[in-house]
Amino acid sequence: MATGREMDLRHGLRQALPEWWPVMLGLALLFGPTFHDLFSGAWIGEEQGHGPIIFFLSLWLIWRKWPEVRAASTPARPHPTGWAALAFGLGIHLLGRSQNILMFEVASILAVLAATVLLKLGAGALRQLWFPFFFMLFMVPLPSELVAAVTMPMKMAVSWATEHLLFAAGYPISRSGVVLQIGQYQLLVADACAGLQTLLTLEALGLFYLNLMRHPSAFRNMALAVLIVPVSFTANVIRVIALTLVTYNFGDAAGQGFLHGFAGMVLFVTALLMILALDSALQWFIKRREDARGGAPRHPGGGRPGSPPNSPGVPGPMRGAVR
């Protein structure tokens, strides 16, 4: 049975459909070729495979925030900066399509959508949708030069950690750069196993989790957002260790076949469990600190520290017979 919020949301969407369907049709015609290229190319690979997840989660967040958007845009106050944002978005879309620059094509989706919200609903509606638009930034591909420069040190660190952990466990393993030699097998630690895109994907999912939980503690939110970086590194190490052991015990075909893709699921499940564990630990720490602050020691006489035993309103020790 639908709740009151869901019924209001559906009613609001039905009311908005006659006004918005021409806009949606125009957006579909404009970005249809881009999405076709993404779903048949970049988004089916390992490096950009998080793109559709980010996109559909962002659409769900917009749908979830739609009642607040309607309240903030009643009456609608179109903002003139929307025209500048629209011109910018169309410009980089044209440049991206003509020069085959995927980063510009995907970034134009955000710019045009933000311009549409500004022109149709106003700045108040865009403020309500700040997190879905910020979240969509994670689906914009980064320049390959930047990715290569940042990814190589990360792959070296993951390879080093994998080598030392397995060597300490007694396995015959050695390393040359990002190439691991275990037994008669050689494994190359690829970008998808320990790259910048994996870190950004896990960071995006962590921020999505924080947005859903909406913890009142700023310290808890900031600490969890920062700790996602070592969580990503640890999850990558666990993934590489798992693939290395599968290859060592079952052969190269098993390591590069179904189990290789399954290791990607292990990566994200491990990261999610670690995020939940860290969140629970932070909750325990904050609760313990609040209890310590709230439980101030009381004076032996029954009053608060610094107050006389028999001050008004503060119970003191029992006296003898009334004089």
C-alpha cells in the first residue's frame, strides 16, 4: 500500500508531466546518441562500469527529492544564469560530439540538466538538488593522463602489499613493479584492480550511503568520507590477493575467467562491509564521548561540584533532631 508521501509524489509527477514532456523529449533527442555510445562502449568496460550506477542512483535521488523541489519552486522563479549554463552545456556537448571527447559529452549532461532546472524552476530548486548533481560528477570520465599519473603509484602500493602479505603467509611470490610472480604464474595488476576510477566509485558509494543515513554528527560524516580512501585501498588489496590465490590454486583460466569478474563483486561487498563497520565504530565512539560529557561527577554532599552542601534547591545530608 502506497504511503502518503508516495501518493503526493505520484500526483505531483502527473501534474508536471504535461509541462515537462516537451523538455524531456528535447533532452532525449539531444543526448540519445551520447547514451547509446555510453551503453555500447565506455559503460560496459571495467574502468567506466560505474557510470550507469551513478546515473540511475542520481535519477532516483532527484525523484526522491521532488516534493521538496516543488515546494521550493512554488511559484516558479526562473533564474537568468540558466541561459549561460545552457549555452555552456550545449557548447561542450557540440565540442565533445565533434571531437569524440567523452569527458565533455558526459559533463554536458550535467550542465544542460542544471540549466533546465534553473530556467524552469529557479535557483531554489537547484539548491534542493545539489547532492544529485554533485553525485553525477563521479560519472564524468577523467583525462587519461591524470588517471595514468595517479593510478601507477596506487597499483605499486597494492602490488607491494599483496606481495608482502602472501609472502608472510608462506606463498612463493615475488614482484617486479606491478607484475606478481606466484609459482609458475605471472599476474599484472591492471588499472581496474587498483586504479583511480575504483577509488572514485567507492567514494561515490560512500557519499551516497552518507546521504541516505543523514547522520546529525558532522564529525561522523567527515570521518567516514575520509576513511573511504583507506577502505578502497584495503578492498583493492583483498581483491588482488583473492585473484592471486585463485590463479595459484586453480590455474590461469580460473583467475581470468568468471572468478575475475566475481572478484569485482568481492571488492564492492568488502568495501561496503568495511564502511558499515567503520560507521558503527564511529557511532559507538561518538555515543561514548557524549555519555562521558553528560555524566559529570557529582559532589559527595549530593550537589554539583562547587556548590555548598545545603544551598537552596540542592539536597544536603540528613540532620539530627530538630532544635
